[in-house]
Amino acid sequence: MDNSVKQESAEQKAEEIPQNPISITMMCIGIGIIVAGIIIGAFMADDVLDFQWSIFLTWFLTSFVSGFIFIGFAEIINILHKIEKKRA
């Protein structure tokens, strides 16, 4: 019984910690990079006669990897922020 009460209070404390604004900004930049890669890739690959899949996939995959690198760093910053707030 006491263990579940402690777990609930720990979850409440974790919810009370606000996210780091740098983490939120980097997450939005990462999502924006992925969306921009899809849009730019579609425009660049749209040829007069047919759709160039190699060009689209090049744009999409590079933006996908770059975007997820930003999202990964945002998560790292967010986790370090939560750890720092728990210790304080």
C-alpha cells in the first residue's frame, strides 16, 4: 500500500516539473526539419514527366535523420532537466 502511494507521489512530482524551453524548441525544430524535408523532396522530385523517387528519398531520408537527431538531443536535454530538478 505504501509503495503505491510513493509511486503516485513520484509521478505527481514528475508531472509538476515543467519542460525545458530549449527542449521544446529543439523538438519543434526537429519536427519542422522532417516536414520541410518531405515538402521540399516532393517539390524537387516532381518532374514534368514523372516523379523521381530517388530525389524524394534522398531529401526525405536526410531530413528524417537530421530531424530525429534534433529530437534526440531535445529528449536528452529534457531528461537532464528532470534529473536536475529532482536533485534540487
